[in-house]
Amino acid sequence: MEPASLTRRIPQHAERRRFLAMLGGGLLAAPLAAEGQQREKVWRVGFLGPAPERIYTDPLLSLRGGLRELGYVEGKNIVFEFRFAEDKNERLPGLAAELVRSKVDVIVVHATRGTRAAKQATGTIPIVMVVVADPVGTGFIASLARPGGNITGVSSNEVQLAAKRLGLLKEVLPKLSLVAVLRNPTSPAGELQFRETQTAARSLGIEIQLVDVRDPKELESAFTAMVKGRAGGFTVMGDPLFLSQQKQIVNLAMTKRLPSVFTRSEAVEAGGLMSYGPTLAAQFRQAGTYVDKILKGAKPGDLPVEEPTRMYLVINLKTAKTLGLTIPQSVLGRADEV
């Protein structure tokens, strides 16, 4: 803060004493004053999520906890602005614009749609993306090693993981000949994931039944179509819509007695058969390290995009028993949690 202007004349002898005092102690105090000013800086971090707020409870706790470990104290030197689209994708551009108008220092954003909205809203505010399937293919960054521009963060590797999940389902169901693939056709990365799954299916000798769902209201009819098509199981493409509706998906899977493999372990905890992939909480904590580097002066375009550091295979043995399945030891031996 600049000192207030003096409105009265200071006598000459007082000025001399003031000058000597500055020589004796003022210059020594200058670094302390500067340090105090730095401590008073309050960073504003925005978050944009396509899914409902309830989905982000644990991930955002992880993000904030990681930043706290790095020295950020909410209300003291950092504040957060949260925006949730509640599965209404048409709201994303407006919510992104709100964050820009609130003059945040950095925007953390979940998923491909959210990142696209943030990118369209600003070309200057740093953006840290989380769980973006193909950031190069979608045009968000130039390369993983040198993103360029104002976007960096954590990719999801979902394109490759989609194929691995199909392979797991085949191991558990050796006679599997037809698998349903639950996809949101409006997902920017959905086509990439589906193509990778198709390639894996051909190598495994499996046919694919593509089941598109754009809205939660379509889920019940989607599962009816799976049963009618005689699918032996199903996989779920990575998408915020399915993340927010995973409980309903699990319930329908159990009602229709369809073995499944999900993207997140939370679905298995809710009763799904298997999941393979990183945890959302770990990816959000990973994103926090980018926020820290950017607030300390790093340019997002110079920070390489990272992939998830750990994958988890989670199996629900109770669900397997209910479905009359025996999980092979080759799969159980690789499981992180059963």
C-alpha cells in the first residue's frame, strides 16, 4: 500500500531526524515490509465442473488439501470460486465467463467439455485441466511436453484405458462374444475412446453393441437395448454424465444381471463388478501442484502435461458372486482392492 500524502508541512529539524532514522532502521525494515506485502496477497483460484457439485466433494477436498500442504491457507492467501454445470453442458460457457469476470488467477477445470468452455472464455488466464482424454487431439495443447498457450494439467489417458477395460472383461468372461459400450455421443473424446475400444474388440474376437446415452432419462431404455441385443456385459466410456449417474447405472446393471467394468472405483463401491483407472481425488491433487507452480510464476505453456501416476483395479467379489461369476486368479492377483 502506498503511504498517504502528507497534508501539513514538517519542520526542517524533524525532517532531519526522520532521515537519520530511515538510515538507522528504515532500510533494514524494507525487506520485512515487502515480505508482509507478499503474505497479504490473496490468490483467487476458480474451478469449473460439468458434473453436479456432489461428484466433486472428495476431489476438491484433495485439491484443497494438497494446496494446504504447499502452504496455502484458505481465507488468508487463497480463496476459491466454484462453478458447477450440474450436467447441463449448455451452462458451461456462461459459468466459464463468470470465472473470468471474477478475475481469478488460475482456473482448474474438469473434463474435455469444461476445458473447451474455459479455453473459449480466456486466452490469458492460466487453465489447469483435469481428466482430459486427448488434449492434443482436441486442440487444447500443442504437445504433452510443450503445451504452449495458457493450458496445462493432467490428462486422463482414457483412450488407452478404454481398451484395457475391455480386455479385463474378456478375462473374467472368456466366452464373451458381444459387449455393449455405453457412450455419450456428445462427448468430445467419446469417438476417440470408441475407436480404441473397437480396435481392442477386434483383437479379442468380440463384437460391439454401441449404446448411446445423451441424458440420464435414456439410461433405462439403454439397458433394455443391451438385454434385447444379448450383450454379455458392458463397459462405460469416460464421461461426466456417467460419473454423476453411476449409482443408477450400477442399479440397472444388477437388475439386468450384466457384468460391468467402470472408469472409477466409486462405482464398484456402489455395487459395480470392476473398475480400472486412476482415482479422481489423486488427479485433482496432482492438478494442485500445477496451480502452485503457476502462482509462483511458471507459465502453463512451459509445464508438461502429466498422465495419471497410478492405476487401480478394484473388484467387487460380492457382486461377482451375485452374478454367478468366478474371478480368475490372474485377475485377482493384479487387483489393488477386492
